[in-house]
Amino acid sequence: MRTGRGTLSVAAGLVLVALATVGYVLPPAFDPPPLKADPAFQSIPAQPVAELKPVVATASVRREQISVAGEGQRLEGTLRVPLTPGRHPAMVFVSGSGNGSRTEFTPQAEFLAMAGVVTIAFDKRTIGYNFRDRDFGLLADDALRMVEYLRTLPEVDPSRIGLWGVSEGGWVVPVAAAKSSAVKFLVMVSSPNVSPLRQVAWALNEQLLRLHAPIGVRDLLTRAMGGVGFDFLRYDAMPALSQVRQPVLAFYGTTDPSIPFVESTQALITAMKKAGNDDYTIRFMASGDHAMRVHGGDFTQGYLETLANWIIGLPGTAEPSVHMAGATPVQRFEASDVPAAPWYAGGTMLGLTICLAAVGYVAGPVAAMVVRLRGRAGVTAEANARLWPPLRRRLSRIAWTSLGLLVSVVAFITLLVLFSVNQAGAWPAVLAGWLVVRVLAVWMLVQEVTAVAALVSALREGMRPSRWQHVAIAGVLGGTGLLMVAAAYYGLFSFPW
């Protein structure tokens, strides 16, 4: 007795509705509202002309490789000293997230050194810093060791030694400034000033909007983020930032897709007021991206000049004529926090689900092989010999489809990461990748339903599964069922595209 296609279609549709409902009903939900317009950001004055005056960057420079003792490892860096008479201001570059090679700062370090500023760019530590664990206090101590090194140099003016931090470095340099009075100024480039989780969630939403990605893509990624248990993601930047009393120069690019620059600025202003610090300068650079470049190319116009003039002019430039100036920033959505995933959707449970499914998929082929070997020995019954091979092929196809779905999800997330900064022309690839993920999820569901129907039909026709056949059936169908529930939670069966 075979199950008709109409019955199978209805059954698959009902299962699809049930799984889609799971995706809608279960928390957490993430839907950032539009950011309300702040009048203070609607009429920002132009940048003062004095800050943009040409910088003479022609001094000869001495370059030296340095090695400074750090906690658990030595810190390797490059020192650049202008060969002009007298003592000079000095600055340490603090990198953003990732490997943090000193070479990424070479163009800025060279420009500043030739303009009369001593600079150090150093490689980020590899011990005590990784994808999961990040101690901003430890990174701040590394920066302070470089500051202490600068204080020993006769070419450096100790009253004008500062730190420059970009992106993640914006969480690091305020910690260092709050710890040590040896830090005399801060330069903060694309500093988030909100929690890492809020920053990443905002960047994700903004970048997906620019990629014209379906809303389901955002739901998939934000639910995955909610299940991540990295403590540093909920780091609160305000306590350290509110203790900064040194002069601050902050740069934000108006096309930066990685940080909520309006809310980041609001957080900085709030912290400065709490600290009683009126020596802060905020400049919005037209067409600037996360690294103050235009589409990853040249630096945005006026950035290097403003940076050099401000540092060289200290302490006179510490108190600005206007706190905020430059291009008008437009932030479309709030930087909403991603709710923590419930216990049944956390990273541990997801890992356990995948492991159980993997065990089922491994047990299935092994059991099928044992059945085939025993069947050749004449052990299996006639009905089993006739009905088992088609069922075994269905189970095999389900396993391969499920594996393809897992691989496609990983590949799709990797694709989004690769297109996270330069989105031009990327949206067809994103839509195609999402289509592949959704089709594989639905195809896995259809295969599961038809395999269950085939099993029921086989049992009605007299099949009596052996112990090993039970293992194969339970392993594949059970593992796929677990993956289907997980896929439902992450929105792979939701009806909106």
C-alpha cells in the first residue's frame, strides 16, 4: 500500500507550517526600530579651516624595530622618530579586532613621523587574546607598556604622549587612559562606545540592508549571535570612558557600515560630561568608512591633516572651538541589543543537536552496511530483502541533503563576512546563497516526510526491521528530525523570504 502524492504534499505542508510556527513563536526576537532624529546631528557646522591646513610632512625618519616585555609574551613593534631637533609629541597605535599587525598602520605612522610625531605601531598579542576570550584590560596594559617605553626616549615630550585606537581599540584606549596619567591624549577612530554585541548586531543589520538581503538572513544570524556565550560581547564601555579626563579627538566616517556612529557619538558625549571633560573634539568625515578610507582606498579628505594638526598643536588644540563638526551623519536604525537565547537554543544545545545528528548519520550507514552483509548471507527475510533497499536509498539521500544544508549554512555565513565591508555588487550572490539554504532545508523536510511514509508502507507490506535496520532508521530519521527543529528555530522554514 503506497501513500499518494496528495497525502504526502498535505503532510509536508502541515509539517512546514508547524516548523515555521516554531520560528515565529520562540524567542528571542530582534527588530531594531528606526533611530529618532536628534536635532544636534541635523545642523552640524563645517570643520574649522585651521584643522585642515596643509601639513608639511618632509622630515627624515629613523625607523627601529623594538621588543617590549609584556604579560606572557614579548610585544614586537616599529618605532618611527623624526630626525628634527627638540622633543616631539608621540603616539601609540592600538589595533582593532583580529590579528592586529603593525603593518596596517604604516601609511599613517609614516605620515605622522615625517610631520614631527614619534609613533609606535606594534603587533597585537597572541597569548590571552582569541576569538572567544578578549580581555580589554590586558590589551590596555600592552599599550601602556609602549607609553612607558616612549617616556624613556630623549626625543619624546612626556607631556604629549597619547594613544590612537580604532574600532575594538576604542574599548581599549579608555581603559588605559583611566589607569595611567602618563597617557596625555586619546585619538579614537570609529570607536563603538556601545557593547560589542550591540555594535555587531547593528553592523549586521546595516550591512544586510545594504546587501538587499531578505529579512530571514538577519533572523538566522541574530539568533545565532544570541546563542553565543562570549562574555566580552556584553562589555560595558561607559565606566572606563567616563573616567577619561585627557583631551580626546574622535573620528567617525559617514559611510561606516560597522558601528552605530550617531549613538557612539552620543555615548562619548555622555561619558565626557560625566567625567567633567570638556576637551573633546568629534569630527565626521565625509565618505569615510570604518578605517577612515573611501571604499577601502585613499584616506578620506582631511583626515590625516586633522589628525596631525591636532596632535602637533597640543595642548592648544585640546579645547575645540566647536565639539562636533564635519559632514552630517545619518544612522537609520538603533543599535538594539540581541536578547540572549533561551537554554534550549544556546550554543551548548546546538552543538549537542549537531553531535546527536552526526552520530545518527554515522550509525545509519554502518547499520545499513551490516544489513547488506547479513542479507548476502541469507539472514534477512524475503520481505525485508525486497523492501529494505529502496528505504536505505532514501535514508542515504536524507543524510547527504542534511550534510549539504550544514555546509551551505557555513558557506553562506562566510560569504556574508567576506562581503561585510565592500557590498558593491554582492547582493546577487547573497540572494543566491540564501535561496540554496532555503531550498535545501525544504528538500530535507520533504525527504523526511516521504521517508517516514515509505517506512510506514513497508511495515504494512510485511517488513520486519532487524536490530541493525532499526539503528539505521532511527539514526537517520531521528538525526534529521533534530536538525529540522534547529533549522526551524533559526528561521529556515519561515514564510517571509
